[in-house]
Amino acid sequence: MEHIREVLKRVINDLNEVLESLPKEKVKKEKQVEEVKQPTLEEVRTVLAELSRKGYTTNVRMILIGFGVSKLSEVDPKDYPELLAKAKELEDATKD
């Protein structure tokens, strides 16, 4: 049993050494991916207001209903990126 403990300790130490020797750039890149900017309520409001000014108020309302709400202030902030994506789809579909 003692032999198994010693072998496991060596394996753990070897794994730690391998992890420490990995390039630090990979860790930085992964952190950058995680730090995607979360849109603010004001940014979302600006995009939707512009679509409404262009005559797509009904479409904007339908997008909000798709999120189960009737007002932008009721949208969960975690849904802002998806909401903006849907607004962009509408904007792209309505370009001349």
C-alpha cells in the first residue's frame, strides 16, 4: 500500500510539473475568450430604438415576446447578446 502512495505522489508531482511548463499564452487566450463584452441595457435599447424608428416596431415587439417579455427592461441581462443577434438578423433582412 505504501508503494502505491509513493507512485501516486510521483505521478501528481510529474503532472504538476507538466502543467507548469505549458505555455502561458494558452491560458491568456482562454481568458480573453471568457471576457467577451456583455452588452449593456443602453446598447440594446439603442439598437432596438433605431429599428423602431425605421418602422420595425412590430418586429421589435415580436423579438421581445420571443424572450417572454413585453418590455426591454424585463429581459434578463444574460439574454442581451442573443437579443442583439436577433436584432441584427432583422436589420440584415431589412436592408435594401
